Amino acid sequence: MVRSIIDTTDLSVEEIDGLIDTAEDMMEHPREYAHTCDGMILSTLFYEPSTRTRLSFESAMLSLGGRVISTPSADSSSASKGESVADTVRVISCYADIIAMRHHKEGAAYVAAQYSAVPVINAGDGGHCHPTQTLADLCTIRREKGGFSGLTVGLCGDLKFGRTVHSLINAMSRYEGIRFVLISPEELKVPSYVKNESLKKKNIPYTQVTDLEEVIGELDILYMTRVQRERFFNEEDYLRLKDSYILTPEKLRSAKKDLSILHPLPRVNEISVKVDEDPRACYFKQVLYGRYMRMALITKLLKEAGRL
């Protein structure tokens, strides 16, 4: 079976560091990589709406000299006729050399990888995980902080359904000296299984609070997330919780001067646009770094699969 990336734990710490090194080299010398994937085809198989992630994958492959095939949406694919994920990837892997897949069901990408003849990259599966967003996050943090050890990382907002949060906790819990501050309403706390597997089992210190302003001065990293309407079954609950945290310049007055503010995007109103001018705002850098990290990952998997 060819290697796929479904979770960040599919990559060792050394491999993650190596991918960041490659991405940084790609940033410095883009022309040297412009024909790396000549003749290769990426399929973006997205069962959920996406702007950033889908275009980031497509831009990454095009920047490497490859080509892209995709379907406009799940509604216009054979999934609307009831075709299984297994059958879909069997077919798509006859057309493409690598697949980036997003699905609304947890575990769908894992199933796809079992049946695909080409590498599958999980571009987000339900509320489970989003490994390439985490690679973008890690690249941003390392470039801003020079490393990961000794950081206090605040995660704020929807920590229950936020797959980017779960992936980042899993990934950063493998580095030394990390401390987490989990900031959310009671209803949107980090799931127990994430805390048990990634924090408690490894004796990683963490605190849970509901008030952002109470802890903002302690943080080296503030990772804001939106409350995700699409994950709620009850509109009333969403409306009650959606504005739980709104980051403003006023709230940043007590933050560290070298705080790094991250957000996986899309932003709704949890970060005021006035914060965009603050030098501590890193979320648009994240977008750029995400493209290069996907370029590095695509190249790595295609080489390992013997296609480059």
C-alpha cells in the first residue's frame, strides 16, 4: 500500500521538521522547484465546501509544474448517486497520481487510503483532524518563534468541533516543554479523548478557562478559531455561542509584545479587522506558509510512491 497522510501522527517529528525545512527552501528558491511535478496530476476530491484549503492544494501542485483535476462539489459527483468513498477513490486513483480529500465524516480519509492506488492526503475529515493545516500552523510558529520548546499555547473558541485544534494539540504535544491554555465556553471544551491521548497520557500541563482576558498575558501563541455553524445541530445553540470571543486591539493591550496570533480561517467576527494591522497578527502568513507546506508534502509523498 502506498503511503498516505491522514493524521499528523503519520509523520514523525523529524519528518515534520524536514518538511518545514523543504518549505522554507521552496520559499527562498521557487524556480528550482517549478518543474518538480511535471506530468503529475493532483485530484482535489472535496465533499465539503472549501476555499483556502482547496485552492492552496491546487496552487501548490501548479507551482510544482503539475496539473489538477477536480469536481465542483459532492453534489455534482457520483457521491450524489450513492457511490461509496471506496469506489470513488478506486476510480480517481486511475486518473491521478495523488489525491487531496476533504469529507464531512470522521474517518472517511482513512477509508479512502485503504482503497486508493495513489497517496491520499486528508484535507479535513469532519471534526477529526486537518493535518495540512497543522503543518501550516507549525511552519508559522517555527518561523515566528524559532522553535517549539517552552511555548505557552492558547487555543480559543470552538475546541470541541475544531479539527484544526485537535490536530495542533496532537502535533505540538510531541515537542518538549509545551504548555496549553484551553479557552472555550463549557459547551465547546476540548473532547476528553483528545485530552486523554495527547495531554494527560504525556503529562503535558494544561489549564481550561472560559475567560480569554484572564490568561492572554501568559501566552506566546494565541490560536483563535470560529464557532462553526455547520457542526451544530441546533441553531439556537450556535447563535448563543457564536460571539463568545472577539479579539480586539483593546484586549491585546495586556498581551506579550511578541505574541503570535494565528487563525486557520475563515474568520467570521472572532478577530476584529482592526487587529490585522498589529504586527503580532500572523494568520495571513499562515495561508502563504500552508501553500509551501503542501508543496513539500506532495513532493515527499510522490517521491516515496516512486512517481518522481
